[in-house]
Amino acid sequence: MEIIQKPIVTEKFNALASRTVQTGKKGNKNGRPDTRGTRNIAQFAFIVDPRANKYQIKQAVEEMYNVTVVAVNTMNYDGKVKARMTKAGYIVGKKASFKKAIVTLKDGDKIDFYSNI
């Protein structure tokens, strides 16, 4: 079973690949220290085999790209029903269903999809 079918390379996921988030809490007048900081989060999306679970997806990404995976989020998409009118009449079809996985990498790790083009 081929776990990872293809990466999803869109503007949305390119933005997720290199975003910075605020961490920690702001100090207060009662003496709590200021622990704020920033952290780089790298998330990448893949279309995966619908039968694959999160552990299998994690192993496949770590083997293929030599990175450390922190979290895997998955979602199943149903195929959309598509219809069109032709000379022969009304034709109804359906696009294929698929499973999408969003993989969060350890701080500092990165996947470069464009290196082998």
C-alpha cells in the first residue's frame, strides 16, 4: 500500500509551511514573568491512501523526507457530484473521494518540494 500519493502544493499550504506563532503568556503586575516568544511551525499537506492511519502516515513522511513529525491531522473528503448538459442529455458523474493529511514537523525541520525540479 502506497501511503503518500502526492503532496498538496497550493498558496494556502505554502503559507502554512512557514508561519510563525506566538507562544507563552504576558507578564502581569503581580510578578508573573513574561514568557512570550515566537516559534516557527511547518505544516505540509498530502493526499494519502484512505486506509492509512495517522501512525502509518507519520512513518511514511519521516522515511521519505528524513524529518521528525510532531502531529498528523487527517480528514476524509467525499467525492463531489458533477453534472453537465450535453446533446445526448443530462450526464451525472462523481469525482473520486480522498483522504488529506496535514503533517506538523518539529521546529526547524522543513520539506522542500521544489529541490528536484
